[in-house]
Amino acid sequence: MSSSSSNLCHIVGAGAIGQYIAHELAPAFSICLHTRFTTLKQIKLEDSQNNSHQLDLAEDDGKQIQLLIICTKSFEALKAFEQYQHRLKPSCIVICLFNGLGPQFEIELAHPNTWLATTTIAALKLKTNTIKHTGLGETFIGQSSNSVNSLFTQKIIKRLNWCISENIIQKLYLKLAINSLINPLTVIYNCKNGALLNNTAALNLMKALANEIEPLCKSVQIDLNAKDIFNISCAVAQKTSENYSSMHQDILNKRQSEIELINGYWQQLGTAAGLSTDYNSKILQQVKALSKY
């Protein structure tokens, strides 16, 4: 399948979310889906009714890139951006859609027309080119500074059909907080997301993490309170109760996890602000101890 470069969307990262986004955007764009070593030719999605949807993917034409969506693991994101940076048109829209915090801001400094995104959609990778859609949700997109707002950019962002957020940084911090309460605990207790809600020790630890995260957020002018962080995290765990977190799967399969850019990010904030991160630091060390990567 071939396509003009003006209608070609390059997605880097063929995990569950990268593949889901490919399916979602296929009606509006031709999709070129890059893995670490190659490009995929075809992917499949199983929906909630167990129907199978097949998508034929475009080949990489080697030309300049107009739209690049980075859906890698957070620790791979900057390297992925740098791999394609020489091919980006000056007007290219770069979208960061991955867990953790930190690399987004480095990419933003290198390429002003960078947009930040986060999603509440849930999907599970079954095979290299097959995923299952396991939870409905929304994808939010915005810019931290609203520095680029050309008519071309507006047109492309509109075609994505995602929710425009005027405060995307707040949403990214909330997603980070949720991931910090759920993902590492599913590793420590070796369980699905929903099982945390029936575990008193896990719930107490989630509350302690939420209490610790609130002042860390306030230190960078992010208005999130512990009660909301805890309640929303519990709601997400309930909604995705039958899912194993991505961090659980990474540790189980002896892959590098994103713990350094999730709970480790709070530790960095605490160091900078002179605030306690005892619980996040302990969680960080526990997950690293369990890692066989």
C-alpha cells in the first residue's frame, strides 16, 4: 500500500496503543507503523465483541515526514525522535503519546511544533501484529505553550478527531499519578489491576502515594489533590480490572520497565523541591529489585 507523503502518518512504536491509534486514524490517514527494527505490513484488532479488523499499512516512502506520532516506551521516546528528526519537515507535527514524563519536554525543545497527548483507551497486545481493544476511553491532545497554531497544524489536529485540551500538562500529571498508583503495585503484588481494590495493603499504599504526590504536584503549579488522585486511580483499576498493567507485563517478560520515568519522576521532583518521596522511592527500588532485565 502506498500513499502521498502529505497524507502519510508515521507512528513509531507498535505496542498496544500504537497499533490501536493506527486503526483509529486509518480512515483519515495512510499509516506507516514503525517498530524498533522494521515497519509492519499488516495489523489486526479484536474488538470487545471479538470481531477481527485487519488493516493494511503503508510502506515508508523515505520522504520528509509531515506527521509523526511517538508511541514507544517512555525511555525509548527521545531516541525514536532523534532517529527520524533529519526527515521532519519544518512544519511537521510531532505528537508524544506515551507514559511517564520528561522526554516530551526534551522533544518539545528540539522541535517547537510538538504536541502532547494522553489516552484513557485500554488495549492488550496479543501478538506482534495483533491487539485486543479492552476498554473505551478518550485521547486528549494539546500544547504546553500553544506556540504553534498555523492553519495547516489546525487542519491536521482536527483530522485526528481527538479532544483538544487547554491544559494538557495537568492531564499528563494526572495520568502519571494514576500510573504511579496502579502499575508498580500490580508488579509488587503480581496481580491484575482490579485485584488491587480487594487488597487492603495495596489500597493503603495507594493512599500513601497519593498523599505524597499532591505536594509534589503543587511544587510545579499542578492542582491535583490526594483524594482525587486516589479515587480516580481506583476507578481506572476497576474499569481495567481484568487487565495486567504494561509494567507488570514488562517485568514478567524480563523487559525494561518505565518505573524510572513514572515513580522515579516524582523522586526527581522531590529532590528539586526539597519534598519527601519516601513511598515513591521505596516503590522504585522494589520494582527495580524484581526486574530481571
